[in-house]
Amino acid sequence: MTRDDRKVLASTLAGTTIEWYDFFIYAQAAGLVFGPLFLAPVNERAPGLATLISLATIGISFLFRPLGAIIAGRYGDRLGRKRMLVLTLLLMGAATTLIGLLPTYETIGVAAPIALILLRILQGFSAGGEWGGAALLAVEHAPRERRGWWGAFPQIGVPIGLILATGVLWIMSTVTTPEQFQAWGWRVPFLLSLTLIVLGYLVRRAVEESPVFKELQQRTRTSAAPLRDLFRGHTRNVLLTALIFVANNAAGYLIIAYFISYGTATLGLPRPSVLLATVAGSIGWLVFTLYGGVLSDRIGRVRTFQIGYALVFAWMIPLFLLMETRDIWLFTLAIIVLTIGLGLSYGPMSAMYAEMFPASVRYSGVAIGYALGAILGGAFAPTIAQALVQGTGSALSVGAYIMVLCVISLAAVTAVKEPKGTDLGLGERPLA
């Protein structure tokens, strides 16, 4: 691997890590403190409802991810992957930092939750454009036989971002009293984003543009209307990529946002212990995502996805049975085992999605498919999980919900003709 190769992987990893750190800090704070701070009147009358509404604001941002994907995809296919990645990074950092400075309901009344939601929407817009560009920058630079491995690097930005977000929250929960954490401690992780954004910006500016995009420019083959061209000839692939992602994203958001609230509020486990369990799960997610990318280079993208979803499906009921023992070690074990299937159904995603679309509409295709899958999957997964537990009195209903999504995603990935090894240049044809 050359110095330039390492720059590419470092850029995609650093950028996605910072983007998802910002995104996940909000998701975790929503389950811990946003209810009493920004929805005070509701929290006084019904704390459970305040938590439910707070978790629902996580999903609102997903509704704007397709808009971010459409705009970033359009200009990413016309102006380049690198420019869009720098822009999305700066937008995410600005929104996150402003959340850390936002007055609460006690100070500015109803304007507080409105401002919070608007900033969350900006985070969603940025996230919608981020993933597609990072995935393509890695995969389009990669040797043909190692696309799965290279494409796994932007993917592990998710668990690393989650490790950073959870780790910082754990530190703040440990060094502050509950009163201090609610008064000001929760703001520190948001304000730290400013430093991370500067670092990510410098790393991304140093990377060369994708060689595939350079070829498009040299041959003047960039599309004047990539979105129109995408849906004219590749609608089926967009729908397949969305459905393939549904179950992985929903199960992932249980780890990212729901299990912390469930472990502390419902099971009564200590918050620092639950946060450490989430960190342990994130490490497992990282390892198995990398392995999923490598495995897909050996046995194919489709087969790796199928194994991953079969494992997630089989583990959902045992997962909640272990958690309901209220033993923190079994709680942690349940999350770690879940990440095996989660990683295998996430690691190959960058490579497979890139191989399913032609170069001229690739950014638009992968970004929009990913964003739509996120809406159908993780957008409201924490809220649905909370509502299911409150409505049925059993967390096993959440397991059944994820199992249904696994069946949908497994059927979608099985409908894809194995794309491994497809030419990513201008002459390739999408396979599905």
C-alpha cells in the first residue's frame, strides 16, 4: 500500500468517524437528557412520553437525509467526490457545535426544542451526503480484488464514531454528578466536535480526487442531470440498495441509541456500566465490519450479506432474554454477539453498492439508496422499540420487529446478481 493509498483510507475513515461521532452524540443525548431539558412541560407530566418524543427527534433528521443525498449526489457526480465530502463535514460540525451552545426550554421556552430539531435536520442533511462520497472515494481508489477491504474503512467510521461518542459521554457521566451532567456536562461532547472537524478538514483536503471521476472529467462524461439518468435506468437498483440496508440500520440503531435508554431506564442498570457495554459492542462491530469487507472479497458480497442477516435474525430473541436478566455482563455479551451479524452485513456495503451503479450516476445511486434505507430502517427504530416495549410489556416484541426486517433485507440482497469484480470505469454495466 502506497503513501497515497494510506491517505485515501485515512481520509475516508477520519471523515466518517467524525461525522458519525457528531450524529451519534445527539442520538445518545436524546435518550439521556433531552427530554427533561428541551421538553420540560411534557417531562413533568409524563417522563416516558418525553423520552419517546426525544427519541423521535432522532428519526426526524433521517427524513432529510434523502435531500442531502440528492444534492450531494448531483454535485458529487458533476463536480467530484472530494468537494462534497469537505462540505458535508463542515455542515455536520457546525450543527453539532451549535447544539452544544443551545439554551434549554427553561431559558427560551418553546424556541429551544424548535432550534434543536432544526439543527438535527441539518445533521441529517449532512449525513445524507457523507456516506456515498466516502464509500466511493475508498472503493474507486481500490484494487479490484480488494474493494471489500478498502470499502470497509468508511464503514468502520460508524463503530469508531460510536466508541468516541459513548466514551466521551462515559467520561462526563463519571467525572460529574447527575445534576452537573444535566446542567452542563452533556454539552462537552458536542463542543468537542469543533476540534475534530478541523482535524478532519485538514486530512480530507490532502487527498486526491477519485481516479474514476477524473476519467469522467477527461472524457467529458459527467452527467448534466445525474438524478434523472439514475431513475431512468437504475430505479430497481436504488430500491434494492435501500431494502438491503433496512435491517442492518435498524439493528444498528438499537446499539447506537436504544440500548442505553433501555438498560438504564427500564432495566435499572448503572449508566456508566451500560455506556461501557456499548463501547464493547462498538469494538465488536468494528472488528466484524472489517472482517465482513475482507470476507466479501473472498466469497462475494451477496453471500457475506446473507450470512450476516441470518446471524442477526437468529440472535434477536436470545439477545433480549439475556438483557432481561439485568446482569451487566450478560447485557454486554448480548450486544457483542449481535455485532457479528451486524458487521458481516455492513462491511461489504460500500463495495457492493459502488459495483451496482455506472460511474456517471454512482454517487447519486449509492447515496440515495443508503438514505432511503436509513429512513425505512434506523430512523424511527429507537422510537418503535420504546413504543413496542411500553405497549406489549416485553422487549421480545422488539426482537420480532428486527427479525421481520431481516427477512426483507435478506430477500432484497438475494435478488442481486453477485456484482463482485464489476468494472468501475466508464464501460461497466450495473448488475442486479
